[in-house]
Amino acid sequence: MTQEENIVQELSNRFNFSEGKIKLQRRKRISLETDLEHFKGVFEYSLKMLDFSQLCAITGLDEGVNLGCIYHFSRKDGITLNIKIIFPKENPEIGTITDYFPSAEIYERELVDLFGIKVRGLPEGNRYPLTDDWPKEEFPLRKDWKPKEQSAGSR
């Protein structure tokens, strides 16, 4: 068995993923989908027991009625693990991972600014990437977002 197959097997045994929720996409690429409730356990196990010790990125998603995130991690041997979580759009809230990866702060600020996802435990700081004067409840990467009409004088 390859390293990737061993990791998939170990994650499947440990967390009892249902059919299709964990995949070996291709050589050195593993993806899995879990719910918000089990994310922390999967994340910590992957970090501590499977050595996914590098955060590559966090990607925000708008899937219509739900929002989501994909956390992209890698190991020193080049194997990457993408952990996807989906949650309702009406109350989008996740916990920060800045305690493990301080560099996650910039990605989490993007989730807040661009998708309106609340990140519990995210340290206070400047907005990113939107400017401080951007309207508070305007999230430009949501599929249902429409820019406000510009007044004739501001064109």
C-alpha cells in the first residue's frame, strides 16, 4: 500500500467516513469532507498523528444554501490533505485555527470579509482584504451578493 492509501485507511478507520467522503484524488492528494461537529477531531488527528504540519491555504465556498471551507494541509513528503466542511449560510460560524497556525489569520480574515463567516477566537485586527469603509453586511464572494447601485454623482 502507498503512503496515501495508508493515510486514507487510517482516517477511514478512525473517523468512520461514509462512502465517498474521503478520497485519494491522485498521487499525493487526499480530500475528505466532514461536518462542522467533527472537524476539530479530524484536524487535530491529521496534525498530530499524521504529520500534516503545514497550512497551505483556506478556501471559502458558497454552495447556495450553505457556505463552506476547504483547509489545505501538507506534509514534508509532499502529500496534501484537503479537509472540507459545509455549514448553513444563515449562521455561518467556525472556530479559528490560529492557535495551531498563526498564519491562518489572513485566510480567516478573508472568510469574514468576503463570505461573512464568523470565526470564533480570531484576534481583533484590521479588515482584510476589504477596506475599513466597506459596508459591514456586504460579502462580495457570496453568490447572492449584488453591488449597491452607484449614485449618479459618484460615477
